[in-house]
Amino acid sequence: MYILEASGLSKAYSSGQGAKQLVLREIQLQIAQGEFVAVMGPSGSGKSTLLYTISGMDGISAGRVVFKGREISSLAEEELAKLRLHGMGFIFQQMHLLKNLNIRDNIILPAYRANKNRRGSINKKAAELMKRTGIAALAERDITQVSGGQMQRAAICRALINEPDILFGDEPTGALNSKAAGEIMEIIAEIHQTGTTILLVTHDTKVAAQAERVLYMLDGSIAAEHRLGRYEKRN
Ligand code: ADP
Ligand code: ADP
């Protein structure tokens, strides 16, 4: 069963004087429930645009995108926002955490927005996520007082607080040193183990090596695709 399907997905940006730049060219992509997919390719090849259009964060120029059997490309913004809030989690290179809130409050914010749980169960879920990602002791800390790796752990907790079906990541290890990046990847691999579908844009081959499938984008198309075996750690 596919959780996410794009067919004929195209995206054009106007490049002045009525001219259009085609950034995604009739993408066909099917992501299975529970799959871990990485997207690689040169800068400017359309990786981020693929992530943002397939998740409904950005509009598309042609084609369709179906998430859990619903065509999201034709949904009204309000409906789409609701679907994203409940069904999708996002992590980015820059973590976009709020500086005036502590770690716990950053994490629980989307849960209050979703308004589907009571305060007690939200706090319980946040505590469980912080424990799983190794930041339980930092709950009261200001965002400005933790490392980049710890911030990304908090961002992961925030992305998972509403128990999304799919986790999207745009270079989630891009701002981290290699030790912190490795730790974040272990956490992402564990999230995958628990059944969450994962779609990550990355230029890091170590990150991509953990995925079950790697897509290589070139000039707005998926130029190649590799299905890999299990990641093996070598010392
Ligand atoms: P990648 O993630 O592979 O580096 P992007 O998806 O960010 O590639 O960008 C693909 C192309 O689309 C680039 O040429 C970029 O300049 C262009 N692009 C991305 N976002 C916009 C935008 N909002 N407006 C105009 N052009 C854009
Ligand atoms: P990434 O590192 O994810 O590829 P970029 O640095 O390419 O991101 O783009 C950062 C932001 O600027 C994105 O929101 C993207 O949509 C926008 N952007 C990228 N290229 C252009 C462009 N040529 N014109 C307008 N916006 C752009």
C-alpha cells in the first residue's frame, strides 16, 4: 500500500518576463507505507522543491499528489494544513525552534495546535519522546543553551508529537558535525523501525546509506533510483 503517490508532478517558477523555469518535470513517485527513502542529487536539481510540493507545503503546477488515499493537490489550504499537522512531521537543516520557549514547550506546541489530546497526555508523549532522543534532562532548557545536535533532537520530538504517518526531512544533518549527524541518523533509523515512513533530502552519503531506496535527481527529474540492503556499520 502506498502512503504517498505523485504522478505527473511538475513545478514551474516564473523567471521574469513571463518566462517559466521548470523545476520538477512530470515526477512519478510512489512511497510505500513504512518505507525509508532518501533523495540525493546536485544543488538546484529540485530536491527541496520535490519535498515541499509532495508534502503540500508548496503548490504544484501540474499533476497530482495523493496522501493516504486523498488527493492533496486539490485540497483547500485549511484542510491541507490540518492534514499536515496530523499526518506529517517535518525536520529541516535549520531547526526553526522558538528562542523564547524552552525545549519542552517547543516540542508540545504542534500538539496544542492539533488540539487532539489533553494536556496530560501531550506532556506524557513529550516526555517519552525526549527520553527516546536523549534530551530528557534538557526539558526546561532554553533553546539558546543547547548544542545543534540537541536542538535537532528537540526538532525531531516536535515533528513526532502528533504521531505522524510520515516524517519529511530537508538536510536534517546538514548543520551538524559528523558525530552529532551520526547520532541524529541513529534516531531517525529508530523512528523508521517503529513504522514511520521517512523521506529525506540529503547530500550526505552516510545518511542516504541508511535508506531502503535512494532517488537521484537531475534537472527536475528522478534520473536514477537504487534499492539498497540494510545499512551496515563499519568501524
Ligand atoms: P535542490 O534542493 O536540489 O538544491 P531546489 O528545489 O532548492 O533544488 O531548487 C531547484 C531550482 O528551483 C533551483 O534552480 C532554484 O533556484 C529554483 N527555485 C527554488 N525555489 C524557488 C522559488 N521559490 N522561486 C523561484 N525559483 C526557485
Ligand atoms: P536548499 O538549501 O534547501 O536547497 P535554497 O538555499 O536553495 O534551499 O533555498 C532557500 C529558500 O529560497 C527556499 O525557500 C527556496 O524555495 C527559495 N529559493 C531558492 N532559489 C530561489 C530563487 N531562484 N528565487 C526565489 N526563491 C528561491
